[in-house]
Amino acid sequence: MSHNILEAKQQFLEYVEIEKGRSLKTVENYDHYLSRFLEYTKNDNPASINDNMVREFRLWLNRQSTGNNRATGLTLSKKTQNYYLIALRAFLKYLARQDIKSMAPERIELAKVSERSLDLITHAELIRLLESPKGTDIKDLRDKAILELLFSTGLRVSELCALNSDIDLSSEELSIRGKGGKVRVVFISEEARDAVKKYLAARKDMSDALFVQIDSGIGKKKGKNENKDVRALTKRSIERIVKQHAIKAGISKKVTPHVMRHMFATDLLGNGADLRSVQAMLGHANIGTTQIYTHVTDKHLRDIHKKFHNKR
């Protein structure tokens, strides 16, 4: 019995959104990756997917130029190519669960990628970054709260954007809904709580968002219905704020909210925290993702090297 592959793909996307609880962005990405596969193979029957079809698609992917670098001859990275394969493998697993005949998902092997490198700044640079917003105006108070909260909690920038202004600062703990709708607990340092309290005390608007755009009106009394239309900061806005303060702090490296997340993890591991605890605080589903931090924080190996190497 044949099945229409486009109908199966649509049902799979609905399954990912509803049953698996993935974000709309994830669903859109899966749709994009699978559509590219179906467009290339011109296949309309799940049973027709086979090793040779997937191999030819992988060759085609490997030869595709990146959108912004056609003139330089740069092709899609192995990591990007793997996104297509991960989506296809998930689709094949769904077909198998639905008893729709197709290629076995385990036959798809991901391309080997080089070990992920970490973008880190030094401890001295981190301190300069955190101390960059020095003023008492609401913009500096907001930026100070953003930086302290990022370093204290290790939040993803999307998680930071989702915080509300009714945040409970009487507690050192905060429940966060992260990727896949999973809830985890993060911990707020005294410095971060103090910074957020000062920022909120200066706020006079009615927005529910914790971090909002600043204009000349925020922080100044305007009457009963003041600043109702203040907009929440976007991920891009927070990225710009972090970048601006990094430049101001004299840091030549590229600094992003994700670099702050890296610094949070390496700070914990470097001071003796165990990998499982850091995994839980970062919200990593797989401990393998957390292990990228271990090679830059292994104090034990450093101490062994100092103690036993080159005793002349």
C-alpha cells in the first residue's frame, strides 16, 4: 500500500508540534529540511526512500554553496548538512511508528564534524564586561541587570527574553521553561538580584516583560496610563546590548549572550562543580553537549602538569 509522502510529512510536522511539544521554529526548520529533500529527490512515496537516494542527496548537499558566500566557493558545513539528516531520520522514525514502509532510520549516519570550539573571554574581561554599565540611568540599570542575570543563571537568550517583570526576587531560585517546554531551576546570585531590583525600581511603564526597550519616557512619570505600549527586548536587541558593552569594556573578541552562557558553565566546572549538575542547570538534554566544557576547565590536569612536568 502506497502513502502520499507530502501528507505523511504534514502529519509528522503536526506530531512534532503537538505530541513532541517542539517550538514553532523547530517545526519550521524540519519543514525546510524535509522539503529540500523531497524537492531534490522528486519522490512521492515513502517506500521509495533508499540508501542510494539518501547518498545522492548527501552528495548534493555537500556541494551546495552557502547563501552569502557563493563567490568564495564555501559550501555547507558538515554541521548544517547534519541538520538535514537529523530531520530526515526523525521523519523515518515517525513513519516506522505509523507502520508506513520506508527506509530504516538507523541506516542514516551523521557526518563527522570537528570538535566544537568554545568562544570564551578571560576572567578579567568578564569582570570588565559586567562592570561596563556604570551609570544610574534606567538604560545602564537595565543593561547591568541583563549582564548579571546572564552570567548568574546561564540562561539562553530566548529564555531571558521570556522573563516577566513579576519575577520573584525574594528567592534565589527561578523556574525556567526551556527548549521543548522542559522546566528547570536556575539560581540567581546576590549581584544579579540586586541589579534586577534596582532596574525594576526605576521602571514606570506597564509592560509585563522584564526587559524592555528604553526611550526618553521610561522612568519618568507620565500619569495613570503611562507607557502601556513599551515593547519587550528581542533576542537581537539583547545581542546588540552585550556586544556594545563588550566593545566599551575593550574586549576585541566577539561577545554574545551565548558566550555568557559558556562563561557560566566554565566558571562552575572550573570551581569544582560536577558535570551532571551543570548539565541540569544549562538544560542540556544530553550530557555529551555539556562535555564540551570539560577540556577547558580540568583543574586537576592542570595541577598534575604543574606538579610533575619539567622538574629541572
